[in-house]
Amino acid sequence: MKNAFTLIELMLSLVLAVVIIGTLYAGFRAAVLTVSVTERLALENRLIVAGIIAAVDEVDSWASLDRPNHTPLRTNPVGGFKVLTPSGWKPPYTGERTYEWGGRDWASLPQPFTPLRASWPTSGAAGTIGAGEDASGLALSGVYDPTWLVNDPRTWYRLDGANWSNRLEFHEDQNPFGNDALFSGAQSSVRVESRADAGVQGDTRWPVAHTWSARQTKGLAYGLGFYGLFSYLPANAFLDFYDNDERPLSLGRGLVNREVRFIGKLGINSQIAHLGDTAYAGTMENQFSGSFHIPAGYGGGALFSGAERAGTRSQWLFTNHLGISGYPIGANNETRRRQLVLHRKMSGSYGRESEAGTYALLLTSLSFPTDLIAQRPSHWPQVTAEVRRTMKWQAILNICYVRIIDPINGRMTQIVFPVTGTTLRGARISRGLDAL
Amino acid sequence: MTSRRGAVLIIAVGMAGMLAALIMAFLVRMRGDAQSAQYVVRLAQSRLMLHAALSYVQEASRLGYAQINPVSGLCTDPREGYGWIDPRDPSVIGRAAEAVAFSGRSYLIGPRDRTGNPLWTAGTWPAVGTSMRAPMYRHVRPPYAVRPDMTPNAIPSAESRPETFGIPFLIRTDPTPEFDPSLGIHNPVSAPQRLSWVRGDAEVITGSAGLGWFRVYRETGGEADRPIESGPPGATFIITVGDGVTEGWRDWAEVMATPGAWSAFGDNIAMAASIYEQMSAAELRMWYRVEWSPAVGGNEDVAYMVAQHVDSNRDYHPNIGAGVDKDSFYSSFPVNASGYISAHVNSINSPSLPRNFVGTFRYIQRLKRPPDGGAW
């Protein structure tokens, strides 16, 4: 008998072979796809890891805001305080202003990475100084002092922080403790006058007993912006000092509290204004424009550290928030202006919410993600890393955002985490910017 | 028939080989992913050590100097420090001769006790110019541990404890101390229980050791690479953090300078040195300079703030002239007086805000390299 397949055997063999080959093909195809998916997931994992490492490194390096060949926050101010005389202000907001509307002077103002040698005003004062006015507080004497020992009387707060800073209540005749401006202020002397109907005292200048604390605070606020001010001051330093003559006002005392004490309660519009938009865009200086807020559950005047009463650095950071921002390479002047406005801003949320509102807007406005792989294959995921630096809830918050976007399916994964690390002052010391 | 069986075998082997290759590819890739993610774990571990070191510097400014009787477990000398930089005027406490000068100011380097006596011995931590190291691990039961029980006196259900009628009798202390469970149910007057609570159980939990450490060096101000704008000497520290098993020893020479310390790394000195060097090279180490400040960071200062009368309708400032029993600039409720709530503005008159009585940090600075001269 011939040793061969029968037709049925051959047909069965072929069928089985087709089944086996089909299974094999399907298995091979699944294996290839699985390998591809694995490679893809592995690529995403490694990019996420790279993003996390980059974000954590950024917390300490501050490279996105100041690095070789990109120093958006180092300016060359002309020296001395810019002093502008506004028009159209109504009491009590009358007097010299330091910043121009809308942050138009962003390029000539000191910024957070400007060396103190250039930003600390030690001579000259731009703007209008009337005859007989005291310009000494405008051109600060001395230099930045990093010591701030608490046993040093110069660091002590000497004003009446409980006073409500309605200008009329500051009049010496209504102030139960007298004219605080005689005790402490940024200028060397204070103009002393009585009410127009008192007729017992003339218009004279008296020396101010203590100027160190006021001038340090004022110099830091001007030289570094408010984020820098908060980063440099001790936790319990009062953000309150007398400055600026109120000479045009007949009922004014010699000096009024300035810089961080007057924050207007403007309502919802100011939430937009703090970003530099809308009609409130001019609100570069917070004493006239920022909004503030009382978190839910905390009482009004008894707790509020904002506009009317003096407060410490920590108090301010409980009820208000601020951030530090730069701009990317190639940004136009409008973007630069909008970003650097934030350095002269403190904001809160108007109403009874503490997190919604301006803080969310601030976080958004601080977003400048770095694309870790700018030149990548078109099908590769995009991974970005960034650190948004704010001060809020009495603390410095470095919030890292790592984001990966898959161009194939459009899926976006974001990892957000806070990291404790180098502060602005630490970053500046590393760069030698505090050396005098 | 033989050839057909062979063909099936070949096919089966091929499929198995393909599966094996696939598994190998998975394993290799997973291992690669794990290795790349390991650096993130090390970063996180090091950052945790930075937090631990910062907490240590804060607490050691005042705490940790009391003396506990080892027999009774009672505190016999409740000394506290007055901070790394003493906030008191040196002359007021009769210590003007011990003051140091910096930037035209004089101050006392602490921590010192109430009378101004230093709480350190010259040349040993926490004297300036010295360092401490803290290898981190978990104790089985730390000293003074509190049982993590949020409701030691929970309201009993009627079904299980009908005799209590649903009344939450405060029969257990809250919080509840953690002590040797063999000593029975907590008895507040039990001396053995108290001693056990004070001592804890220092046995190290396996697996918790070798994951991280920090060490702290207190700067003298004379370090060559320390900028003068770093702040007053005595208040600045170099914090070194690491994620490995070297236990915070700076180098092998430091290990050898401590009698017997080498034995933690090997059975003999040569082996221990080799292991230490390998572990040291594999570690992630970072250096930070920080300045401690006695300035507290809470809202203690608002305790003086205006006490609003419960009938006050003024939200932001007192209602001056409303009467002697009404608001005043010069009265205040005590801290945490949460019971005083204005009926009109839903406000709490005194704050219950975070406080920090062990000081704050004025800055944190990551150093690009270890400080010169081994000053860390």
C-alpha cells in the first residue's frame, strides 16, 4: 500500500494548518501590539519621571525665572524711588504713588532678581519733591540689612496697629496715643500740623525717632516686589510703616501708612484686575486696587489683617496671596507687563470663599510650562514641567505641575504636588545678588 | 506520523519561544521603568529628610533639654531653650560679656535656659562649629507615643452597651498613652505604665532603616564660602540630606574617628570601608543652608485685636462710643476663645490660627556643592 495522505487527511491537515497559522498570526500580532503598547507606556513613564525630576530641580534652581541667557527678572532701574503724583484721587488715597498705571514701568522698576546694589535706592529720587518736603525717605539711607535680630530695638514695631487707617482717625487730635509718625517712619522728619480750626500749632517738621524698620520694609517692597518683601521679612514683622507726606490735605497728619496697609475692597472686578486686564488694569500698586478677603469662618474686623489695620507677614499670608512670575523667551512686551504686574500685587477673594476666585486666577497666571523635549517625534507624548510659586495660608507654596499629553489619543495626565525647597532669598544668595 | 508530531512540536516550541521573548521584553522594560522611577523615590526620600531636618532645627531651638528621671519617668528639670539666637537683651539677663557681635549688633548665641546658662557643652552639639547626624528609622514604639485613636470614648451603641444609655462616659484618657501592652489596661496612676510610656520601645522596625538620613552643621560664620548676607552666625545651619544607608557619616574618616562605628558596615574594617564607599557613591546627597529665626509665624499678634461684643454689628472695626460694654480697641478675648461669636457678622472674635512657637526659617538655600572644608 502506498504511503500517502488521503484527501480527507490532506483537507483536515490544511484546515488545521490554517487554524494554527491564523492563531500564530493573531498571537504574533498581539505580541507586537503588546510590545508597542509596553514601549509606549514605558516611554510615558520615563517622560513623567523626567518631568518630576525637572520640576523638583526647578524648585531649588529657579532656572525658569533666572538662568544664563534668560534673566527676565533682572532690570536696570535708574536708582531712587519712582514717585508719581496722580491726579483725580479722592481722599484718603491722595498722595504720591510709586508705580505707574497698568505696570507700564515694569522695565524700569526693580524686579525680584535685580541685584540689591541696583535696586536699593540710596540716592536720588525721581518725581516731584515740593519745596520744604523731606526727600530723605524717598532716597533710603543705609543698605539692606540681612540681620533682623529680634533683640535689636530697630526691628521693633512702634506704631498702633489696632488703629483703623481711615485717614481722619489718624489725626493727632483723635489719636489716643498721639502721632505715631513721630515714633517711626521712612522719612527723617514728619510734618506736624493741627486741624485747621485748632489754631494752636503751626506747620512744622519734627524728626522721626526710628526709621530703620520702615526703610528696610519700604526698600524691600520696592526693590524686590511684594513676593520678595514677604520672602525676606521675618515671620512676625509688621507690614506697616508711615511714609509719604499728605501735605495737600488740610486734615492730614504728617505721614500716612503706606505700601501694604491700604488695600481697597473693590469686589469681583478686582479679581480680573489683578491680572492686569480691564479698566482696573492700572492697579499696579496694591494700596489702591487689590482685593482682600475674609475666609469663611473667620470674623471680620477681629481677624482681618488686610486693609484697615496693620498685620504681620504671617497674617497677610493667611488672608491674602501673591505670586512670583517671569515670562518665556520671546514674549512680547504686553505679556511681560502682565506678568510683572503680579510682583506688585497682593490679592484675596472677595466674598466668603478662600480658595475660589483670585487664587485660582493667580495660579493660572503663573503657569509657564517648560516643554522638556521641544524637538521630538510627532507621535511622542509632550511632557511639560513647571513650578508655580505663591504665598498663601501663611506659607510659601511651590506647587509642581507635571503634565503629559498624548498626541495620538489626546489624553492628558497631570501630576500636581507641593515641594519644599529653596526660597527666593536663597536663590538670590546663591547668585550673589544680595551682596552690597 | 513521526514527521507530523515533529511539526507540531516545532510550532509549539516556536509559540512558547515567542511568549518567552514577550515575557522577557516585559520584564526588561519593567525593570528599566522601575530603575528610572527609583530616582524619583530617592528624590522624595531626600526631600522628606529635608522636612525632618527643618523640624529638628525648629524643635531643638527650645525643646529636648529637659531632664527626665530614668526611674520614675518624671521630668525633674523642665528646662527649655530660648532659641538658637536668644531673643533677650544680653545685658538684661546679665550676660553682656557672653554676647557676640555681628553687623554692628550684639546678641547671645543659644539655646540657653531661663537664666541664660548655655544648654550645650563647648565643642559638642549644638555648639557652633559642630554637627549632628540623624539616621532615620522607626521605633517599635517611640517615647511618649500617643495611641492613634481619635475616639477613645466613642459613644457606645445601645445594642452593645445598653447599660450606658448612649452616654459617652469619659472613662479613658484622651489622648491615650501608648505603652507596653503587657502592662494591662491604662491606669493613669500606674508608675510602670508611665515609665514604659516615657521609654518607649527603641527596637528598630526591620525595613525602615537605611532609607534616609540627615545631618545638621551649625555654622560659625567663619566658613570661607559663607557669604556675609547669609545671616547672623549661630542661626544658620548646613542641612545635608541623603537617601542611603551611610547613616549620615560625612566620610569614612569620620566613621573611623568614632570608636566602633565601622562595625555597622561590615565584619572587618577593610570590608566595612569598601561597603561604605560603595554605598556613599550610590547615595543622593543634597546640601542646604537655612537661617532659623525666633520670629513666630502664627497670628499670636492678633490676640490683642479688638474684642467685638456679641451684639456688635460692626464687621471690620469696633463700634467706638457704643458704650463701655461694647467694642473697644483696648480689650481682647483670649486666644482660642471660640465661644465668642458675633451674632451679627458670624465672626469669631479670637483666632484659632496655626502657631509656631519654635521659630521659623527666613530662607532655604540649596547649595550647588558641599561646603568647603568639610563644614557640614
